[in-house]
Amino acid sequence: MIDIHNHIFPNIDDGSKSKEMSIEMLKNAYKQGITDVVNTVHYQHPMFQDIDLSFDSIYKVSQDLQNEINQIGINIKIHIASEVFYYDNLLKIKNNKLTTMGNGKYMLIEFHPNNIPVSQKEVLYNLKIEGVTPIIAHPERYRQVQKDINYVYDWLNSGCLIQIDAGSLIGLLGENCMKTSRLIIQENLCQILASDAHNNAKRNFCLKDGHIYTKSILGDKADLLVYHYPKVIIEGGNISL
């Protein structure tokens, strides 16, 4: 399996608090059958304004952690990207190597949990026109989506992809998140299942359990969400829905 949304790098944002924690998280990921992880550092999030988000700095952290896990036999490949907080500047930052994945072809985008701005329709459309496919991070966690699932339909119709947190499906992020994420799965509106792992406790990798639940609903189509589509994304390929 491939996990394209997590926060395994130590002491960067609200993810792992130490290299030891990162290693424990990755051990857990490896046991679940995860072969690749894309660390998605929070980018331009209002809560993390003092982070050194230069590509060189993040790359150095990545290489250090990769070397550590290679030495102890955790056979996982680490990739670099970010979880971009939505502002209407997305076109201006799309050429930053850190803000996208898959050779610049995909951008993981999150919204404030209580506010999906009206401007997002035009901005995401223009981003898609410019060759960058938006991936909407964990829509089940947004209040407006919990009240109106049509937001998800609108994103899909405009060419976006939908990523659900595995923890939402199995009830780790609250009842509203669980209900909404399961509805999205039942309606076959999701293309990516990811862990959004933050630590080695409640917010650890749980992709396997999420995949098991998804498979109970979608059958073999669930494999697309953790194998095929994530692989296409990190390789910079095209996804046709």
C-alpha cells in the first residue's frame, strides 16, 4: 500500500515529536504492508507560520530519516510533498517543489474545518486548467461537507480527487467524521485512502484497517484507493475516473 498523506517528519509541524517516534510510526506502517509514504508537511497553515519550509531543509530531514530506517530494515520509501492550506494563492505557489507531488501534477489541499471559501471553485478550476490536479484532503472533517455532501460531487465534477482519512472510517476522529466518510465511500466518491498519521498513539498509521472497511463496501475496487491511484499520483501519471 501507498500512503500519500501523513506527518512522519520529526519536529516540523504537529506531527511526530521525535525521530524515535517517527521510526515507531514507520515500523507500524511497514507491518501493515505500506511500501511508500509521502510526508505532507503543513504548508502556509496559520498555526505553523514559523516552519522552515525550504525544499532543501525538508529534503535533509527526509534523507536523514530514510537512512535511519534503511539501517534497521524498514523497507519503506519516503517521498516529500505538503498539505497546502487553502488560500486563493494556489496558482502562485504551484511551482514550488514542496507544494505538489508527482512531478508537479498533484496538490493536496486542506480547508479550515469551519470555512470553505466561495473562491475555491474558481481557484481549483484554474489550478486544474494549469495542469495541477487538486486532491481534497479529508473532506469528511469539514462542517459544510458534513451538512451537504454535494460539495464532494462539485469537487469531483470539476476534476478534483477526494482523499479520505482511514481513521475517520474506523471511528477514530469522531462520529460526524465517521458517518460522512462512510457515506462518501458508500457513494463511491473517494479515490484516495490515506492515514493522515501524526503520532504513534491515536493518530498512527491505520491504513490497513481503513482498507479492510472499504473493501467490505466496495470489494476489490477498494484496492484502487491504496494501491493503484496513489501509485499513479507519486509517479506523476494521469487518473481517469
